[in-house]
Amino acid sequence: MDQISVLDMLKIGVGPSSSHTMGPWKAALRFIELIDSKQQLQRVHQISVQLYGSLALTGKGHATIEALILGLSGYPIETVPMKDVKTTPQQVATTQVLSLAGKFEIGFSIDRDIIFRFTERLPYHTNGMQFLAVDEQGAIMVEATYYSIGGGFVVMENEGGAGSTVTLPYPINYARDVILHCRLSGQSLPWIIKENEKVWRSESELDSAMWNIWQVMVETLYRGCHTSGKLPGGLDVSRRAPKMLEYLTMAPAYDSPQQWIASLGELSLSFEDTLSIVSCLAIATNEENADFGRIVTAPTNGAAGVIPAVLVYYAYLNRKGKATRTEIIDFLCVASEIGSIFKKRSTISAAMGGCQAEIGVSSAMAAAALTHGMRGSVEQTLMAAEIAMEHHLGMTCDPVGGLVQIPCIERNSMGAIKAITATQIALKSDPSAAKISLDEVVQTMWETAQDMNDKYKETSLGGLASNYSVKIPEC
Ligand code: SF4
């Protein structure tokens, strides 16, 4: 089985969707790399992309068109200047000229060159894309098919899995492997994870990359909590996070995202206040996500609010800012490793498994990380993940208007609060008496995913998406 680094599960990205925005963006980047590897970029006259299945059905609301333009223009996802995320696609739409890989201008008409195959689906995965590059005579130069398989992971047709085929000292394919490695080595779960990560990078590289992930999360939370206005897409949804935090007038002064997050650790909070802040923080990240903001995919964009909200709860509301850098990094490592078990044995793609694959998995990841942080045993850590997922089983993906706004934004709050509740239950339980294991719940999630009607798998054909009566204007 392919192995997955913790940095594959937590990636710096751009909203609103990991599978429908980041996946197509990454596929477009890979396609221009493929053409470049044949030294044919300068001969390309036209590029066309065909979108299938869920990508076709919700691609417009999930900014797939914009993502393809940004990818074909050669913008890297992690470092794209945020001002270009909105302006470049608008310019291409207006001028019908695209700068391929940022080097060669070609004609590009969105209506002609991005084709939506609403009723067709490619065999491997519902999020299929076919890219075609032709020369001036109309002859096909390069063609490739890619699949966006959830969480920003992309595979090319016949390429195999999205992970790497390395040999890890402590391979983790099941939750039971975690217990085995920890018991036999006498070490903690973060220690096992960090030993495995050495196959890909040094300990200090992992430390800086994880700390950078946390800094991006903090900046996203800050922007989300300090930006008002309406979200794009025509649903007329207002941002709520700044209003929800407004009553915290006793918050100490701050003038940077880092000072602001530290100020949360100085607050004296009632149970209701704590609940409100966690909910608000989860919402803040996903309002940024819905507004094409910079976010950390964790493990997907639609569910990106859960882990940062629970991490702030752990490090600032509960530990009052006394959590160390290592403890914060360990939190992220544990969350990520638990997410990778779901990715390997079930799915983190809403187009395959509904919203249980997004909010359910992020809640399980956060619950495990929080339980570890609160000094739970490894058995309690896995138990918390099991409890969090057990109560998301069967949750459908039904984004209204194909936008990652309703019900997505509030679902992040629900996932965060469930993660904290799962931790509380696990910390007060004896895991040896648990009737259901994490491996059993992962398997159940996969079977549930296969039984679910396609209407509930990120198609906007069922659930809330089909019962919402207000017409969304074309935009
Ligand atoms: S309903 Fe859930 S899975 Fe679907 S787009 Fe929204 S957050 Fe993602």
C-alpha cells in the first residue's frame, strides 16, 4: 500500500474546494509540465478540458473554471499571489487570451475550451478530467486524463495511487498498527510518526513545515474573524465570524495575527463563550475558504475549519497559550496520521463518500489530536477518532448551488464541537471496553459510501441542494 506523509494530508491551498478547485488546478499544472517535458509548450495553439461527473455538476460553484485557468497559467497553488486568484481568471474571460505556463499566449475561450459532461462519468473516479493540447494545424500534440480523488490529491490515468512507494520503519495502514508500534517500541504516536517522516525529510524540515502550516492556519483565522461582507456566488450569504467575536470587548489589544491568537489565551471564558469561540473559529476558516482565500486543506477545503478551531481550543482556550511549539506540531502530526488511515482504507472524497468523508474525517482527526494533547493514551486517542466518525456516518454532501457555503460553513462548527465531545468521552472511558474499533468504523464508512445514492455525493442533485427554492443568479 502507498504511504502518505503527514504533509500530504495538511496542505497549503486556496478555497473553495480541494477536489474541485485544488485538484483541477494541480491537474492543469501537471498537464503543462507534461507538455513542457516534451519541449512542446511553444507549439501549443489551443488547450481544451472536459469535465466529468461531480466535477461537471458542481464545478461552476466550486471554482473549477478559475482553478483550471490558474493552473494552465502556471501559478503554483501554495504561493500564488492572492490578488491574482480572482483577477487572472477575470482577465482571461474578458480578453480570451491565456498565458500558458506564464510564457506563451494562446487563445482561450471558457465556453469553447472547458466542456462540461454533465451526464457522463469516467470509470476510475467521478472527478475525471481530460486535457487536450493541439497545434496550429489542429493536430493533437498531447492528451492526458487526470482524476481529482479528494483532499487535493490527483492521479493520472493508469498511474496507480497518490501516495509514495517508500518503506517506512513503522508502516501504518490500520488503526491497529498504531497500537502495535506504540506498544512494541514503548514510544508515543508522534515519535512513531516523526520516525516515519524521516524517510521523506529531516526532523528540522518537518518541524518548520508543520509550524508554517500552523502559521497559515492562524492567518486564515485572523482574516476570517476580521473580514465582513457577502460571500461570492449569488447565494447572498453574509460572513458571520467577525460579528460572532464582537462581544469579546475584553480581549487584550493586538496588532498581528500571532498577537491576536495569543490574546485568546488570556480570556476568562464561560462554557457558552468557549463554545461560541470554537464555533466562530471553525466558521471563520470556512468563510475564508468560500471567498477563495488561502487556507490549509485539512484534510479537504470544505472541512478546513475543524482542525484549526480545535487546535485553538487546545492550545489557547484550554491550555491558556501554554502549549509549546512541539505540542502544537504533535497535534498536527497526530491529526494528519489519523486522516491518512481514512484516506488509505476508505475515502476523503465527498464525491465518493459524501460529507462523512470531509467533516466526519476532519472531526475524527481533530478528536484524536486533542485526546493525545490532553494526555490521553494511544488507545483513547484512537477511541476518540472512532467516536467522532461514528456520529458522522452517512452524512451526505449536498452543497446548495454547488457552492461550499450552505451547509458547509456551519458543518465545520458541528465537526469541531463533536471532536471536543468525542475527546471528553474517550478521556473518561476505558478503551478496552469499547465495542467498536476505529478500524471497524473506517470500514463501515467505506461500505456506507458505496451504498449512498450518487445524489448525495457532491452533485448538488439531492438533500438541501434540491430543496433550496431561491434561484441563484448566473455570475
Ligand atoms: S456538504 Fe460537506 S462534503 Fe459537501 S462540499 Fe460541503 S463541506 Fe464539503
